[in-house]
Amino acid sequence: MKVLICDYTGNSSKWIDEFIIKENLEVVGTITSATDEKLADKNSWEYILVFEDGMQKFFLSTIAQPAKIPEKRIIFALDWNNWAIHPTAAQTLLNQMGGGIVQRLLHFNIARHLNSYIVASTKDGFHFIHSAEKAGDLLSKVYFTRKNFSADELDLLNQLAKEFYNVDNSAGYFLDIGAHIGTSGIYFVKKFAPNLKLIAFEPDAENVKFLRINLILNDMEESTVIEQYAVGATDSEQILYKAGSGAHSFFNYRNDVESSESMKIASLDSYLAKNNIRPEEIKYLWIDTEGFEAQVVVGAKNLLAENPAPLYMEFSPTFWNKSGYYDKMMEILLQHYDKFIFIGETLKKGTKTLQPIEKLWEFKNSTINRMGAASEELVRENIFLIRRNLT
């Protein structure tokens, strides 16, 4: 099958290696940010595969429509729903899933229509349940690809922790801050550090319900502590704005907020002190808090002073700045960490570039955020912090 590829962010090569049956694929050209956007002869290809997440409307209005390309010839490759309306291409091009993607999508959407639950299982034996109506990308990607959500990022975290920290996983804790339904913490601890205990912080009661079930499904309930509140700079309360299930934020930035609720917040330092957990027992910090990362770091000042553990967090400088905690966060990071790595860039290029921690100052007044839908620039990133005197 002859295809034209549109790829501005470099997603296509890795994606094709994983999902495409290459013997059935002939690429006749690739449109990138460095090439002219004029499309090749429309008669030389059957489909155009677009590898830009969340750019359907932009691509259709600015490129496809002026070129008079019918939508039936356009596949937004990163959107599994879009493959379902191209069954011939799906059956020909998609490795293993093939035409079965249509059946799986039908099943998923029936469950969504009936407001039912859906269970997604990965190839390596993880199982997650969620409301099909609110599952969004988090569970739908797992359901269609049978690969754990953020598996690449979590695998890389394991590699980086070994390389730069030589972590002893014989005992201690993995802190999953913003645990949602458990896809990150469950995967990492069970796969890479089964002797560690998981502490999952998740403020939303609905998410906690599914988190409890997923712990049982993955035989993790006895080695996990669930804390149903948020983590921040101080012990306090704040309004959480809820959108879907994975986009809850203490910043009211979205136009699809469904509800809001006052949530309890605890600092990590106070939590560890109250529960008699020593800083050296913390082996990993995974922070996924939709822009609230700076507050989490500030509330872990004592922990990081005694144990600058492997720290992985969302990159949300606009929200760090808006919160007023950017400077306080940087003061702490500069004391204990020397360098950082952009995770998305590392996964895309296959090589890691160590950046000086001071470079994070450059983003203070930017509009860049991991939360692409909210930012003026569609940038999705995470960072890994490297402790001083170890590189």
C-alpha cells in the first residue's frame, strides 16, 4: 500500500516500527517541518498518514482542504478511532491488530455508549479497568495497542535510575504522586521493583475507586498504600477542577471542566513525618499533577535535602510560574540536582542529552506546557532530574 507521511514531530519512524507491517507499506514521500508542505501527486499514494497528535482540524483546514484531498484518504495514525473508518488500510498495514481494530473499537464504543466499564490488558500481563465513557486516551490506547500507558517513559525511568543513581530496590517506597487509576505506579513497581511498597496519592474519589480495583487485578493491593488527597507545598485545601478523569487540575484552564471540588492537600515532608517514613526509604518520585509539580517539590524540601531521589515530573513551566512557586522550586532543585533530561526528546532521538539544571530558568516566562491542549504551543514533555556529584 502506497502512503504519504506527514510528520512534523518525528513520531512516525518509531510508531511504524512498532505497529506497521512493513512489507505492505511503501512510503512515497514525507512532509516534515523542514520540507515544503505541498503534497506529492495525489495519484501516487492511496493514503496520507498524519502523525500529529491533536492536529486533525488544523491539518484538514490548512493542508487537506486547499489541496482538495478527501478525508477518506487521510488517516490520523495516532488516533485509533480514525483507523476504524479506514478498515482496508487497517487490515493491510497494522501489525497484529489489523482489521480487528474495527471490532475492538466497536466494543469500546458500545461500552462507552452504555456507560459501562472496560478492561484493558497489556501483552505483558497488566490489567486496568476504568469507565469507558471517561477512559479517553489513557485506557483506549492500552486497549487498542495492548501496551501500558507511558510504558516507554517508565522503562526509561528505570534505565536512568540505574545509570545515575544505582538505586537499591530491595526495600523502600515508590511515590506515585497523581496516581490516577494506577497505570504508572503499578507497572513500574511490579515490573522493575517488586520489593518496594507503592504509595499512591490521588485526590479524586472516582479515580481512587478504579485504583483500588486495579491494584487487586494486578496483585498489588497488599503492597500499596492509597492516600486520597493531593500533594502540595503545605497542608491545606484547594479547589480541584475536574475534566474527564485524567485531566483534573488545580488550575482552571480548560473549557471542558465538568465540576469542581475542594480537596485536601498535604506536603510530602509532613506526610513522611506523620507516618514515620525516613527520607532514605524513598527510592523514586514520580510526579504527574497537571501543572502542580512546583508545589510538590516545595513541599518536599526536607526530603530532597536528605535524599535527592530519582525525580521524574511533568514539565509545566507556565503553570509553575502562574502558581508563584517557580523560584522556590528552582531554589530547591539547584541545591540538590545538577542536570536534567528531557524524556520525550530522549525517546524520539534514542540518545539522551544532559542539560544543566540552570537551563530550566529559560522557560520561566514561556507558554510551553506538557498539557498541550491548554498551551499556546503544543509541546508535551517530562523531565528527569540528576543528583549533584553523580555525573
